[in-house]
Amino acid sequence: MRRRYGVAVAGPAARLLAGAVGLVAAMTVLGLLLSNVWGRSRFERADAQADVVLARDRTPTWNRISHYATLLAETRTVVVVGAVLAVVFLLALRRWREPLFLAVVLVGEVSLFVTITLLVDRHRPPVPHLDRAPPTSSFPSGHTTAAVSLYGGFALLAWRTVRVAVLRVAALVVGVVVPVAVALSRVYRGMHYPTDVLAGAVLGSSWLALVAATLLGGPGRGPAAAGQPASSSGRRARRTQNSLPSGSASTTQVTSSP
């Protein structure tokens, strides 16, 4: 039993590790191209045009809105919201698969982001910065990666497990709108090039898809995966089997109509 359990854990862990290495390699190559090959080039000047235009047209109102959008993906926010969501799913579903999924997604995205920023050293856009620049590289956007991982992960779990259609759609909206708002706010505030936030979105969504396929079994099948009551035909089959005499249960095959 212990050996079988070890094999069951080693398989998914190996797939996640291999996928993580592949993501780091691909993103590092892209980051080095942006910082070393295309850095200070016409491509980078074009990449920075969105930052320049947005910095020129800043207003106090949008400064405040973009500040709050950025807070949605700050490290402290991600930790607190992630922990709360893990507890909610644990209490609602009474199993560890969904909380474990969230934990792996969030711990993994931080590890990937930090590793890539250690290998890539891209400077910040040449505009006034509204936030204090962290010591990490401009590539990729850590806020965008975290937003896609956290809110996208929440939307995925809600879509798989919540039975109320309105709530599922609301979670999906949150999973799309919040990362987009975070990405736009990082460019508006002069902290990242558009390619940085695009790379963060690709990194976050790729890691999220990999963890979902490994731990949740791929695309969700809707609320049935959350332990909905069995179908009426299944209930009829069980009732029929339970009504059989004890001596005939082993020799009679019970089938249910589709």
C-alpha cells in the first residue's frame, strides 16, 4: 500500500516538475530576447509606447483606481484570499483535492516567477513609476501571473463544483476581469511593458492549466464533479439490488436502463 501511494504521488509530481522546467526555459528565452537582443531597440520603443501614452494622460482618479487594482494581486492579498478560498472549498466539499490544487497553483506560480526574474534582468519602462520598483526584473509581471493563477483558479474550481448557474458565471467573470484589470494597472502605473504583462498572463494560465490537468483530471465536467446526487437510474439500480434476497445478490446481475 505504501509503495502504491508513493507511485501515485510521484507521477503527478514528476509531471508538474517537468512542466515547470519547460515553462521556466521558454519564458527565460523570451525574456533574454526582450532584454538583451531587442533591448533598447525599435521593438522596445514600440513596446513602451503604451506606457508613455498612459503616463502622459494620468489622472488622480485613474491613479487611485489602478492602485486598488494592483492591490488585488499583491502578495499579502494573494496569500489571504488563497487561504480563505482553500478553507471555503474544504468546508463545502469536505475533501482536500481543491485546496491542494489552489496551494500548488499559488506556490508554483511564485516559484516560477522568482526563478525567471533571477535569470532575466529586464529594466522597467522609461516612464515615471507610481509604485516603488521591487528588486525583481520587469519580466514577467508577477502581479499578472498571480492574478491569473489565483482568480483563474477560483473561477475554474467554481465552474466545476458550484451548482448555481449565476454563481458559476459570476466566478468566471471575476476570473477574467480581475487579471485584465491588474495587467492594465501595471502598465498604467509604469511598472511593466505590455509584453511583460502578456508574458505573466501566459505563464499564469499555462501553469494553471498544467496543475488542473494533473490534479483535477483536465477540463471540468460541471457540478457533477462536486458530488451531485447520483442519477435517478443509479438510485433505481441500488434500490433494486438492496431489495434482493441476501442469498441471490451474488448470483443476480442488476442493470439499470440508460
